Amino acid sequence: MTTSLPRVAHEHHERLMKHIEEMPTVGRMILSAPIEELRPALLEVEGWLTGLLLPHMEAAERSIYPELERMLQNRHSMTPMRREHAEIRRLVGEFSKLVGGLGDHRPPIGTVVLLRRVLYSLYALLEIHLVEEEEYVRIIDHQIDERAAEMLAAAFSHATILEG
């Protein structure tokens, strides 16, 4: 059975989107939820960001992006996507730091505003980024032979096996 690169990428993105779609709900919780409800919700977001999203990005950078750069003749074609990855990493780090600094009481208003800003920034960037990434995957799939596409799909899938 052949492994379709777009199918593998789409399956990974669907898993990510299930989490991404919950981000606005958690963002609203930040305003008024008791810390006993807020902390677990924020820790859950942090968990999938670091345990699911970041490994997915690393797999794409190792397997998909180099192939696209080769196909597009290394014209810095993936530079915008790599910049988005860097910004996502920065925001995830900031989010983790804020969540790690939560005490036993509701955070002060400055922390509330910053947490929401970081969470909603991640939400917007991730929604756009995943759509762009799927388009790039389709470009690869149409321009390389079936065996190479299968190898890329397997490498991408293996590198992100922990997602499931």
C-alpha cells in the first residue's frame, strides 16, 4: 500500500487542528475561570504545543522543507515558513514561561492580557501556517516520483509518530 504524502500531512494537521480549534475557548477562560479550572486547561494547551506541535514542525523542517527548497532551486523558498516556525517556537516558549509562573490565585491583569495575547497569536499563526504547509506538500507530491513521495511520507510519519 502506498503512502500518500498529502494524506500523511493532512492527518497530522487534522490532529493539530483539533487542538488549535480549542484555543479560543481557553483564551476566554483566561478572563474569568477560577485558577483550579484555568491551570489544567493551560497545561493541556502547553502539553500539546510542546509534545505534538513542536515535533511536527521539526519533522517538516527535516523532511518536507529541504525537498521543497531543492525543487524550487534553493531560492529561499521556505524562508517565510521557517520564520513562522521560529515565531511559533518563540510564542510557545513565552506561553510555557507564563503558564509555569502561575500561582495558586488568579493571575494579575497584566499576566491575563499577556497570556491571551500569546494564545491568540499562536492560534492565528497556526491556522494560517497549516493551510500554507498543506499547499507546499501538494507541490511536492505533484513534482516528485512516487517512490520519493512515499519515502518522504514515511520519514514525516515516522518523525511524528508520537503525535498519535
